Amino acid sequence: MKIAETGGVAAVLGAATLWGTVGPAQVLASTDVDPVALGALRLIGGGIILFGLVAARDRATFSRWRSLGRGGALGWLLLAAAATAAYQAAFLSSVERTGAALSTVVTLGVAPPAVGALARLGGGERLTRPWIFGTVAAVAGTAVLPLPDASVRLDTFGVVLGIVGGLCYGVYTVAAKKLLDSAAPTFVAVATTLVLGGAMMLPFTGDVSRAFAEPDAFALVGWLAGPATALGYFWFVSGLRHVTASTAGTLSLAEPLVAAVLGVVLLGERLSLPATAGAVLLLAGLLIATIPAPRRGRSAEPRHLLTA
């Protein structure tokens, strides 16, 4: 594996680690604020922070925001924004109904196959055997994680919301890759999708002001918008310049593993022997999925797309 690709894998895993804190943080804060409102504030706040980072880092790049409306970039921008808005609403609502463990497992269990299928159909990526075997192992390991947890509340609609969230994750990843494969400035494009996605959610939120009136809710929004969104997406975009969408989707399964570990450390949950075995299987799957396919010439090289 090349150094650049290794760095890309590390950056994506770093982003997944930060995203893995979202569900446990929501449960730990124990706030009554509407989860859709939390999602909207997370996206808008994270997008604004990312805009600030881009402007402070490179004003010339920031000034190229007008290119987002040229060619096919606008269509991919709107699709990515709508997908990330739907993902936030579905995932955070699923967490509220089913708990952090099950909702994260369902959403992220659906995401890798969805990303792989959409990347193949929409982006022309070749799905390698290591990716297929690794993804199957990682999804299986993910499915085992919440089984021993007697506190999991099986809410049918909450599970459906998790599935919808996983599908939206796939749509967002491929749409954002297409967007960033255009002439649009990378981080400006990502920040724009976050702010637009949050704006799309606002008409469906409850009382947003409650998030600023309750100390726990305010701290939760600060964590979600800052490290879990602005920094997470920064690492995600930086890393996924060097890996395919399908690999990125599988690496995202580190998120439920992080959520499970935080559940043990912060929420007092127990990781039994079957859950530990599932974690080991998940990690093995992640390692297998990142094995590069042997090159048989130029025609056999997978198409790498820029991602978000």
C-alpha cells in the first residue's frame, strides 16, 4: 500500500472515530431537544466552522466558491446536501428511538454495501475481492456487537430509520465524490453541502432555541458541530482523495466499534464475549478491505474518485 493511500485510510478512520462519538454523546447529554433540530444545528455549525477554516487557510481557494454553480457541480451539490440532511434526520431520530448501539449498527451496517453498489453503478468503481470479503466480515462483526445488550430497545420504525440513514450515507458519499471530481474547490464544496443540508432540515425541526437554553444541549451541539463535523469532514475529505468510495464505506464501520467502546467506558455498558468476538471480526474485515488489488496493467486499475 502506498504511503498516500495509507495516510488516506488513517484519515478516514480518524473521521469515523469522531463520528462514532455522536450517538453516545447524544445519549450522555440526555436532552429533550428534537433530534432533527440537533442534526440541523450540527450541519450548519460544522459547515460555518469549516468555511472559517478554509477562509483562514487559503483565501484564494475560498474565493472560488462561484465555481460550485458551473457545469454539473450544482446538481451534485444539491443531491449531496439533501442526502446528508436526510442522513442526519434519520440517524439521530433512530438513536432517539432505539438507542445509540443498535441505531449505529443498523445505519453503518447498511452503508458499506450501499456505497459499494452506488459507487459501482454511478462511479464505475471496480469492487475488489478483498473489499467484498472484508466488507462481509466487517458487516457480520458489526451485527454481533449489540446482540448481548439487553438494554437495546427494538423499535421497528427506529430500525427502518437506521436503514434509510445508511442508504442516504451511500448517496451522499457518491454524490460528493462526483462534486469534488469537478473543478469546485474541495473544502468549500463540502462546507456548502453541510450548510445547505442543515438549512433543508430547519423547516422540519422543533424549537431550535432549546438547544441554546439547556447547558447539556448547548455542549452537545458544540461537540457535534466542531470535532464531530468540521474536523471529521476535514479528515474525511483529506483521506478519501486516496481511497475509493467502496473502501471508504467499509472503513466507516469503525464508527459503531468506537460507539460500542464508548458505551462501555462512558455509559457503563458491558462488552460480552460474543460482542468482543464481533469487534475482532469487524477489525479483521477493515484490514482485509483495505488490501489493494494486484495490478494487471492499466486497464485493471480501479477508478479512484474524489470524495467528501
